[in-house]
Amino acid sequence: MIKGSQAVIDNSIGKMAQKRVKKDGSTMGIFPLYGYIFDDERKPVINLKPAEAIRSIFQMALDGKTVPQICDALTNAGYLTPGEQKAIDKGKDVPTGKAWTRGAVNSILREIQYTGTAISGRSVVAAKAVAGQPKPMMPRFSPQSEWRRTPNARPAIVSEEVFSAVQEVLANKPKRKNSVRSYLLKYIGKCGGCGRALVYDDSVGYPLYRCKHTAGDPSAACHKMKFVASEIDDAVLAVIRKSAEVIINASNLNGISPKGDIGKELMDYEKRVTECNEQRQQCYERFILREIDRAEYLKLKNNCTAEIDRLNNQVALLKAEIRAHEVGKATLEIAKQATSKTIPQKEIVDTLIDKVLVFPDKRIEIEWKITDFSVVC
């Protein structure tokens, strides 16, 4: 029974692999390429609404639109993303309205199959022998020189002329330098509405913080939320300066250093603990030498032990006080740096703040790494 079940599985995998590498390129595999749908004979035909989105993408690219601008236009127009369309093709009931991504747009712009030319052989399902039986492997990708092209294998969504023109535009597009962008709320700026990371957008001439995750959901409170980045940055820095000034003023009033020479006092207590331990040991030696009886020994021993316990409690209190003052001094030092201009603002922000929540009403909430800075905004 087990062998029969394995034979069914192997046969199913074999048919799927055969369909994926069919030589004439007339099949698209199990699910159709975005922009197409299967008819009753499982032949690909144009799916009107996604095809409209694809033609819009190519036209906007020819018009000089950037990929982020194309993403925004598609999302605002309400076109289903490839992921949403695929889920619907599978018969799933999924929420729609997700924002288009750069990866999806770039993939469509480079997909030659939209000209009607079918491509097969992009990947090949390999197999290896395991204990004398073939075991199916994950597909391996083949170089373009090994792809099999079949012109006019399916209806074209865009013409070859349009596709070639777009490829030329993409080829002549200036290469983006691999520079790491740095901005004040990088990694810590979050949308107060949906909790997702804020996007830093500098494509419109001046930097913005935007929430793009609900761009396709008009009912969301943070739908199309955007703020001028400099205004949010200034507000966060103002809160930091206010908190730092409060800490500095408080330290000037109360004093941040321990009263008196707490270090010397701690050393004295530790020295007395050592002396009491020696006295207790001497009592034991006198008892062994029979210089004192058992009752006298126990009395002296208990007195020494009680004094040692009292001294150790004082040592613990002094050490805790020292630690508290050390934390206070470290916080004061950070506060002084926050009010000066010697330390980069980004470094101060990353030191002090764990998260900045920005709400649609432009209100901000700060989650601090150092609780002493938690001044009400």
C-alpha cells in the first residue's frame, strides 16, 4: 500500500515537471501568468483587468514614470496585485487593496511573455538516485541561452515594439549607487495607525515619511498618511532636548554624586567584615586549644556572626547606592551630549529611543531605551 501511494506521488510530480518544461511553450504550468487566465481547454487567454494594468505599466514606463510612481498609480487605481490575483485564481477569499511593490512592477516590465512569445526551459526539474529510486529535486534555473522561445504561442498583451522600447529605457536608466541612505528615524519610525515601518520617500523633491502599507485601504486611519520628514525629525529632537534639560536641571538641584566619600566608607565596612571573620576564626582556634569552653565559644561566635551580617547589609546598601549614582551620571552625560552639537543627532536618537510612533493627527509617541528620558510629549 505504501509503495502504491509513493507511485501515485511520483507520477503526479512527473506530470507537473513535464508540464513545466513542455517544449512548445504553450503551457504556463499549474497557474497562469499574471494577465492571463485559462479557458476550458486550459489554454491561456487574456484576463482583461490585469492586462489593462500591464499595458498601463508599460505606457507609464515609456512616459518616463519611475517605478515608485508607477506603484502609486496602480495602487490608487485599485488594480489587484499579482499576489492577490493569483489567490483569487486559486479560489481563495482574500482581502484586497494591498499596495503594489517595486519588485512586482520590475518583473512585469521585464517579462517577454507579454508579447505572446512563450518561454520554456527557464528551470529544469532534476532528479537523483536515492537507494536505487529517483528522488525529485527542486528546479534549477537555466541560463537564457538555453531557454526555448516560441513566438505567437499565446495572445499578446503588449506589442514587441513597446516591449523593446521599454527594455531600452530600462537599459539606459542611470544605475543607482549602492549607497546606504541614512535618516533620523531609520529602523525606529513606525506608523501609529497600523504599526508598520514608515517609508522614507525622497523622490518628490523633499523627504517625506509615508505609510504605504494601507495605500489601497481607504477605510484605514493611516490611508495615504504622509508628513514632511523634517517636521517629524524636529519634533522628536525637541522632545529629546526638553527631556535632557529636565535631567540636567534636576541634577543641579539634587546633586548627582554621593554625599561624602562613599567609596572610603565602603572600604571601611569591608575591612571590618574581614576583621570579624578573623575574630570568629580565632574563637574557634581557642576552643580547639581548650582556652575557652563550648558555651563561651558559641557566645563569641554568634556575636561575630551577627556583626558580620550587619556589616554585609551595610556593604550591600552602599554598593546599590553607588550603582544608582553611576547610572545617574551616565544618564546625565547622555543628557549633556543631547543638548550639545558635538554628537551626531542620529547617534543620540539611536542611543535613547527604541521606537517612534507617528499618528495620522501628527501626534508622536516615543518609546525610550532609557526611562529617565520619558518626559510626557
